[in-house]
Amino acid sequence: MKKPSTEMDLLKTALDFHKLGKLEFSGIKGNALSQQVQQMFEEFQEMYRVFSEASYDCMDLQSRLLDIAGNLLKRPLVAQETSDKYLVLIQMFNKDLDVVRIIYNQHVLEEAELGFSPVHKNMPTVAGGLRWAQELRQRIEGPFSNFRRIPHPCMESAEGRRMLQKYEDTLSLLDKYETRLYEDWCQTVSEKSQYNLSQPLLKRDPETKQITVNFNPQ
């Protein structure tokens, strides 16, 4: 028999508790029982509101351990059990930083080959490039913010210092990329704008003779 998923378990529990709001008991103890059930329903509603009004995916278990545990990690027994897991988190984040560096290198290489920055669909070249850098920055800034709350010797270890240095180097790369993209745009924006504004909006394909829209990457 297939084990129900966590999402299904949560949904079934929510549906069961929602039924409590409609229950009414009769008999000598009916009023007291109804009040107890109503209190249980209201308490559940208050707790469930945390999930329903959250702006993030509450079921995402990939990288929310530090957010969920919070100060519990400082309790002696919990700290004893989790002490050797901090190094694993550092190693995982180190691998993610390596992936980010690979993505950055591939993007810069494509940019050099194409002559412009490959960006999201329907985004201008410069704005799209800046947005791409911002998204890559957010990918590492979020998880790294959790490491700042770890009062553990692993952060001062050789691997912890290497992770911190790699993180700062990656941010520096993105800063330089954004600065270069913006400064290059400032130097050529006037000339390119005048040239592109002078081009026709429609043009005819010399082979098919069909009219096409003149959307230049610039």
C-alpha cells in the first residue's frame, strides 16, 4: 500500500478539523461538549492560518531547517545531536556556490559569443542582464543569511572560512558584472538609441517576401 504524501496528510487533517466547526452535541452535556469542540476548532484555525497566509512554500523541506528550529538548536540535547550536521550544511552550500560560479561562467561565455547578454524572454538586454545577476545573488544570499545565526566553531574552521571567502568572491563577481553592464550601457545608450529609433518597425524578409516585425536585441 502506497504511503500518503505529507501534503495529503496535511490536507486530510485540515478537512477533518474544519468539520469541527459544524458539530453540535445534544443531551445533558451537549452544551459543554459543543463549547470544547468549538474551542478546538478555533485553536486549529489560528494555527492553520500560519500556513494559509505564508508567502513561501511551507512544505519545502530543502533548506528551512535553521528557520524552523530557531533557538531550539541552542538547547543542550538538541545541540549535541545536531553538532556534526553543521559541517554538512557548509559542504552543501559550498557545492551550491560552485554551481552558481558555473552558471556565471556559462552566461559570460554566451554573452561574449552572442555580443549581448542572454536574458529572460521579452526583457531588454541591460535590464534583463541586471535582473539575471540579481536572481543569482538572491540564490545564495538567502541560504547564507542563516549561517550568520550559527554560533558554532565550524564557522571558524578552515572549511567554514573557505565557504565564506567563496561566497564573498561570488558576490564580488556579480557586483563587477552589474557595474560593467551598466557602465557600458551608459557609454553607448545615446548612440544606439538614435540608431534604433531610425530603423523601420516592419521589414520584408528577402527570401519569403513576408513582412516581419523588426525586433532587434538592442
